[in-house]
Amino acid sequence: MVKNKKRFPLFQTFRNSSSIPASKNSVLETANQSISVESSNETSTAAPYSGQFECETGNYHTFCPISCVSWLYQKIEDSFFLVIGTKTCGYFLQNALGVMIFAEPRYAMAELEESDISAQLNDYKELKRLCLQIKQDRNPSVIVWIGTCTTEIIKMDLEGMAPTLEAEIGIPIVVARANGLDYAFTQGEDTVLAAMAQKCPAREGRLKNINLPIARSAIRADETLKSARTSVEDQATKTVTSNSSNSINADPPISNKQLKELVLFGSLPTTIANQLQLELKRQGINVSGWLPSARYSDLPALGENVYVCGINPFLSRTATSLMRRRKCKLISAPFPIGPDGTRAWVEKICNVFGIVPTGLEEREKTIWTNLTESINFIKGKSVFFMGDNLLEISLARFLIRCGMVVYEIGIPYMDKRFQAGELALLEKTCIKMKVPFPRIVEKPDNYYQIQRIKELKPDLVITGMAHANPLEARGITTKWSVEFTFAQIHGFTNTKDLLELVSRPLRRNKNLENHDSLSKTFALQ
Ligand code: SF4
């Protein structure tokens, strides 16, 4: 039976959803606590999205979230990742990501076989054997167990086994469920960071319910903080006496407000993390730590007086964990993707720290001016997001600011409260560019999306790997969404690379058209 593309019987419309608090200076109420969200900056007004928001009942048609291993093991240099799954998971990691799991880098597969699944072998003993081998061969500071679909299905009690085993082997174990059944592509990182947040030392000097290695790292973090505070005070004194310049290259005065601590969460390559840190330093804000840190022993101390801010839109579970379980205060800001997002992100943090930001407007303006040629190439072209990596709202907002027409933003999962700042900036951008608010479709049904793509004929479809080749074969230009996950797209300085990712497939197909017409001309001669 041919399905009628006009009928979408499974749609549920959540227009004007009231799940986001509407007031400025709103209070986000959670089961365990209420946190104040200081939002005098208009980019972070937590109002409901005014555009069309729908939820289709499609599955997660995304890359498997266990792929987070490929970038997290590089980021946390003293870690070891153990993926507990079947051959399928092993093949996925090895083939799709081009990583050699059998070459013994700092991750491995604990491959479940018939005897494991039918409970003929003892899970605890098997995992202990493997973890002791890891300890002997690599001696990591932390072992991260990554649960997969199989451990979910056979209900393997990883969280129950980990505390006993970590006490036995003397290495902390972090358990993250990153299975492809419940989570979309980038949410793998989210589950790891949410679990790791529990292992961060406690601020306030009292180290509760944590084991010895972590206690040691807490003491180290405390000492680091004390010396950081001393250096902040020294620097502030020096700055006052030396009549500092306003140049963005000069070290700015460190505000007294810096006594509030700021921890950023999200995994970025070190160079990009340093760039963002520098942007904040220019405004007089020091970052006290990152989750994840480059070394497990340097995990930031967390507590009631610590402000946390995310750098990626897929980290809602981590944000919730930091708020509810570690009592941190979440700064709800747009994400530092594109010059507009980066400016809004820095502005929001400054706002919470009581600092008036300087030089950001000029900085953003200069970047847009320098990229006029690239922007002119994509201006007026249309784009359709099928939904894969949860970066879709931020990317769409940036592309609308570049003058593109966004037909649809498909997104596998959306926490409207965590993305409130980003949604507000999307609306503000649409108003500024005088375009309608794009339609957002959560958990899109790919069948209906293909019908809409056929009808709308967008110039570019940003999609997961599964659909790219079939769409290309039907004459639709595509870009793999996975490339935006791995490329360096954060901060002011990477805007050119971000634009290049979008314009490259459009340029490639244009060149191919020219080549085709030239070939035909020569053939006729
Ligand atoms: S979807 Fe499930 S079975 Fe497939 S690779 Fe991911 S975790 Fe393994």
C-alpha cells in the first residue's frame, strides 16, 4: 500500500508546551531541589518555543552512542574504557569508527558469549578477571564500563557489581549505560559524564562517601583551588596597582565575583577548550575545572557554590545530575557554536558572575565581516536536518544567521529546559533575519521525513550515515551529521571550518554539474 504523504497519523503536537518556565529570573523546580537561574540576559529567557514543535514516534535512527569511547578515551588520558557487549558492538566500533579495538589501545571489548548470556559463567568473576588484567597491563586511574544493548536486555547489574569490584582491585569504576536502545548518538558522552559527576570530589572540604583515590584527588583539587585563589587575589592586586589596559590581549582584572567557581562540562579537544577558557579569561572569569578533565585525578570539586555550564546541547543528563545530586547551580546559556552562540554563551556567564562583558559585539561583527564571501555562497539556500547528533538546534540557529532557509529541524531527543537558552536565541535570530520559526520535530519518523524532503527539495540535507548515500543517489545533496560532532566547531575562531562543512557538499555538486555540462559539450563537438 502506498502511504499518503499528507497523512501523518502518528504526530502528536506539543505546540506552546508549558514545560519551560516562562518568567525571567525563573526557578527551575526539581524533585530534590530548586535552583535559581539568573537570567537578566535576554538570550537566556526561558520562554516556550513559539514555533511549531512536534513529536513523531520514530525510533532513534542514529549512530550508536557507544561511539563516544572513540573520543572520550583520548580526552581522559589516564582512563580505560571497557565496552561490555557482543560481537556486533565490537564490529561497530571497529568498522564504523575505524578504531582497532583488538590492537589494545586504552579501550577494549568484553565480548559476551553464549555462556555469559545463559548465566553459565559468573558475571562478577569474569569482569574481575578482565579488570585485573587491565590493571596489570595498563594500570589506569579509572576504568569506565560501557553498557550496551545486550547488558540492558539480560539485565546485567553493572552498577551493583562496580562498588565491590573497585574496592577489590583498588581502581575506581565508572558505569555508563550507552546502549543504542535508549540513547541517541551523542548521548553516550552524556551518560559517561553524568556517571563521572558522581566521582568528583566534594567542595566545602568535607569528603563524603568517596573512596581513597578520589579523596586524594579532592585534596589535590582543594590545594589547587587555594593556590588559584591566592594567585587570583595577587593578580587582582597587581592589576589595580598597574593601571591595566583595555586591550583584549592584556590580562583583565579578575573580579571579586570570581570567588564564585565555574566548572565547564563537555568533552572538547584541548586546543578548543583552551580557546573558550581564554574567552572567559578576557572577561575576567577563571574556569576552575572541566568535566571531563584530561586526567581523572584532576576532576573538579563540586558543591553548592559551584556554577556549572555546558558546552554542548546533548548533555542534559549530566546537567541534571550536577544540579540534583551535586547541588551545583546550572547556568542555562545557548551553546558556544558559531560567533553568535559563542558571544551569547560568554555574555550569559558574565551576567551570572556580575560582569559587564566587553568587546564581544565587535568581535562577532569582525568574524561575520571576514566571512562575507563564504556566507554569500550559502545565503538563500535551504537545509533540512534529519536529526542525529542533537547539535541540530545550534547548527540551525547558526545557519539561519548566515541567511540559509531551514525547512525542518529533526532532533532525536530534546530536553527543552536544558536547551531553553538555545531555543530563545533561535527565536531571536529568526526575528532578526525576518524568517519564520522553523519546525522542530523530535524523534522524527524517517519515512515521513523522506516524503517531506521529496516535497520540499532542500539544497542540502544534514543526515546520519544510513540515509546519505540513498539520498545522494536520488540527486539530493547531503552532509553527514557525524562530521559536525568530530569537527572543531566551537568558539569564535572555528566559524570558518563550520561554514566549510556546510558549503563543501554544495560546492562539490555544483562543480560536478559544471563538469557534466562540459563533458556533454565536448561530446557534441
Ligand atoms: S546499537 Fe546496541 S548492539 Fe548495536 S552496537 Fe550499539 S550497543 Fe551494540
